[in-house]
Amino acid sequence: MIASIQMVHILCLACVFALGLALALKLAGGGFDSESLDSLGRRFVPAIWIFVALLLVTGSLLIIAEPIRSLPKPVFYIKMALVALAVSMTSAIAAWARRAQRSGATAPVNKAVAVVYMLVWCSIIVAGRMIAYY
């Protein structure tokens, strides 16, 4: 049963990462040339929220099943802080995407935010793996 929950957790993380990558690439001024940031945000951000909710459910189930595996480890709390940051950044990017239609240009700050956003998600993935070892 735990393996099935882990599989769903990892698949949801992969989906969030892929959707976030597409959104970050568009925010940085690349990818999906035929679609605006606003349009991409309207399509992808709701899916990101669904997968994040599933991640929270499956993650909670994994902690309930094996609390000693995660809770005493500092890297678990680092991962949770990164998840909170990623959720905040997703909310901010969704708001920027709604306003992007009016501004038009890709500002350098957008590229920096896009890079940080993807680094946060990469760090969440690494931290998740590190829980097993530290």
C-alpha cells in the first residue's frame, strides 16, 4: 500500500514540475510562442493546484504510515518550507500571468523569478530523496 501511495506522490510531483516548467519558461520569455502567459496560466495553474492538493494528501498518508521515516529529519522541514515557498510563488506567478496581457514585455525580473521558481521545485525533489538518507 505504501508503495502505491509513493507512486502517486511521485507522479503528482512530476506533473507539477512539468506544468511549472512550462509556466516558468513562458514567464522567462521562451516556450509556447503561440500562447500568451495569461492563457497558459489559466490552463496550467488550476492543474498545478489539483496536483499540489494530491501531493499534500499523499504526503500526509506517507507520514501517517511511517512517521519515524520523515518527522525526525531536518531535511523534511526544509522540504516543507520549500513547498510553502513554491505555493507562494505559484500564487504570485498566477497573478502576474493575469496581468501579463496588459504589460506585454518580458522583464528581467520575470526571468529571475522563473529561474528561482524552477530551482525551488528542483530543491523539493532533491529534499524528498534526501529524506531517505539523512
